[in-house]
Amino acid sequence: MERAAGTDAALIPDPNVQHGKPRTCLVVGAGVAGLQAARHLQRIGYQVLILEASKDIGGVWASNYVGYGIQVPWRTYQFPDFLWPEELRPLSDYPTGQQVQQYIRAYAEHFGLMRHIRLNSKVLRLRWHPGSCKWEAVYCDSAREKFYKVRVDYAVICTGMYSSPFIPRYTGADAFAGKQLHAKDFVDMSIVRGRRVLIVGAGKTALDCVCSLVASRTAASVTMLYRQAHWPMPRSILGIGIRSLLFNRATPAMLPPYYTAGRGSRALDVVAQPLKRLFWKTMQGFVGCKFRITKEMRPRVGLPADLFYGGQVLEDSYTRFLSSDGFTSLRGEINSFVRNGVILQDGNFLPADVVLFCTGYEKTYEYFDGDIRSRLGLQKDGLYLYRNCIPPGVPHLAFVGSEVSTYSNILTHGLQALWLSHVLSGRVTLPCPAEMAADVRAQQHWRRQVMPAQRGRGAVLMLYGMQYHDQLLRDMGAQPRRKGVNLLAECFGSYSAVDYSPLMPQDGPDAELEAAWTASQPSKSQWSHLARMLAD
């Protein structure tokens, strides 16, 4: 691979990027967040470069574990400005990961984004230059085996919540004779054929892997080892679908008030406590009966608190898989590895040939230098931002989709992208940095009061997604209540991307902007001049 020698000037300028011109933006990541961010920024006149580290667009949907798919109905998982086309619409309410990937590609093609994407391009460094008021990115194109450098006016981080697989470190792991892999890399059933499989974790991914392994009868045995059980959610309760149960205004009202709530809402919360406890106790009872949750499998936290861990919407057949021969679930934790298995914290031995880590993901900010990381204010429980998007202490930088988690991420990312385009076009005026920092402190205090501790708590909203969407819409001067004058529909009707589509420009790529972008590209004769600019 060709490498830089000594200084940045030795890096090769990317011939696809315009340098030194105003209104340029770098989008890091080509998943559902990055594509929507690029689409909205392009519409307001920004020349956009999208860098994607993997070989395809789509983020987690490009490739994942065997049997992966969305856990909410497809009507809840739609781009607000590009609803599922009829020809791509899945027959099942719960499409596969491959079907979602086809839909994402259709979005990128519809809005003319593919030409702006550089695949196999991983950002290695992102540095702010206060003198020129620009971000400088160094990235590696593994397909061309070259390094590039580019300077832009604005940078948007869209690497998502699931970018870097997390695998815990254990003593003796190198001595293990079997295979260890993260769930993201479990794409072929043949690696577990006839093997004793140990699944570490009990989240949605772990349960999907359990169901796939048990259904295929490929492995010799399957054991799920977990520290903390979670409440599963059925796709329906008493014939009421999960969309109607969770994705409305009534259910979030059963939670503690949002951090911006006034005195009246907080007083009402105190009065309504008996009703709220009854609601969650009833829901918990239905879930426990539906999935026959035993005392050993009962989560240590209640259902409302557990929903902040991401939730698990499961098929009714889930209980049948858990009672199958060859499957065992065990609460415990690995202490160390040995050649043919693991030793648990209690000293017991578990034999294993394949260890499948369903242990989630972790965030990295290493591409920022130390000064920027310090100014971001990263906490042990995550990164706290103004509107989950803007770091008050860092200029010309935003995060879309990377620091927010709801039960409708694709919609949330779209509204974030629209909001950011309003900010950059001057239609939304941000408060001063001190006021934004005060807002961040308020939401930080609130999250630590109402949500269980976890690595990414700064990004977690889940059922509070509705209130968050309301915030963004109010900032943009739009009506948060999208159901019209029907009060019952407003309170109990399920919300989805369809309700927000009228806010979005519905046409394809802007022909004038595309023509301007093409005309502005440097000719070959300009490259020596551009290389000298990069060295300055």
C-alpha cells in the first residue's frame, strides 16, 4: 500500500473532490443516516463527499449475522422522504436484512447519491484548522491502496450506533483451540456444523442467532450465556400490534416526563403514578405469560427500564426454540478461556468449539485529535450533544444517527438530517454555546435519573423518540402533532414516517445542483495546483 512519507503534503489528492471552495461537506458513513444527511445537505447547495469504510452502502444492513432483519414492521422502518416503493415492498411485515439493503440502495439511486460515495474509504484522521475554518480528513482507500487528504467546510459523522464490534477480553483467549467471532461476522452456518456453540449475550442479536441455529439443527449443541436477561416484546398483545402498542403518544406518557417538561407535566406525573405502575405491571404480566418467563429467566429490572436497552420484538415461536433439545440458557459470566471451552466466574466449565459474541458495539473517536476529543466532552456513559446532534464546543461539526437511538432510527435520522439542513441554511438559529451546554447538562442529569447505566446512555432515547421528534419540529417551526384535529388518533394512533413525509421534499435529485457540481469538478490540468494547495 502506498504510504505518506513524512508530511501531509505527500498524501495523494483525491481527484473526485473539490478543494478550497465554500459550502463543502464531508459525510462519514453511507448507512441510512449518512445517505439522508447527504441528501438534505446537497439540496441546500453543499457539495458532498461521502466516505464509507466498507465495500458497500447500507451500514449494518450491507452484511450481518445469519437471519438478520428488522424487529419492527416495515411500515415503521421507512425513509420519510422515500417510502417503500411498491415493487420493493416486502410480503412479510418483518423484512429480511437483504430486503432492507435493497430499499436503502433504491434510496441512494433515487436521490443521485451514488456518485458522491467513496467505498472502501476509512477515515484515519479528522483535524480542525481554525485558521482556515476547515476540517481536514485523511482517509485510506483500500481498493486503490492509497491515502488521500481532503479539506471541507463542514463535517457530519454518520457512523451509526453499530460501527465497531465489541468483544470482551478474557484471560487465555489465545489458548482456545476453537473459533471466536462477533455476531456481525456470523454469515455462514457451515462454521458451526457439528460444533458446540456458546453464545455470549442475551440481546436481540443473541436470540436471533439462537433461533437460526436451533431451527437449522446445524450445531451439535447451543448454549446461551448471559449476565442480564431482558424482557422480550411480542409482535402483538391481545391482537394489538406492536406499532399500536408502543409507537404512539400514550405509551411514552407512562414514562417519567421528558427533560424539557414544565411544572404542570411534572405535577401530573406525580398524580398519575398509580396509573403508570398499573400500566407497566399489566404489560409485564402479559409479556411474562406470552413467553412463559421462568423465575431464572426473569430480568432484574422492570419492563420500562429494560426497554432503554433497545428492546427485543420476538416472534411467538421464540418459546418453542428455547424449549428445543440441544439448547441451554445459563446466567453467568466468563472468567477465562481454556483449550476446549471456558471457565465461568463460579468455577464451572463450559465446553465449546465456537464462541459467538453477541456483545454489541462500541464507539470510537480516535480519528479526532486530543484537543477535539477533550472539547467533545465524552463521558463514561457516552457522548452528550445538543439535540443529540451538535457538540457545543466544536465548530462546523455535527453527528447524525451516530449519537441517537430510538425505536424508529431511520425516521429519527431523517428528521435530524432535515433539522441540520435548516441549521446550515439559516432557517434554524442555534442558541449560543453556553445555552447549548446548559441544555446538554440538563438532559445528562435527566438521563442519569430515568435510564439504567450503559455505555451509550448519552445517545439513548427509545420510547422518548416522540418527544425528541417534537423538539426538532418545533425548532424548524413545524407542527409536532401530525394527526390533525382527531385527538384520539393523536394520543393513541401509531406514528411512522408517513406522518412526517409532508415535511420532506419529495422529488429526486436537484438537477441544477447536480449540473453545478459536475461543472465545478477540476480538470486534469488543475491537479498540480490542487496538490500545492493541500500542502499549504
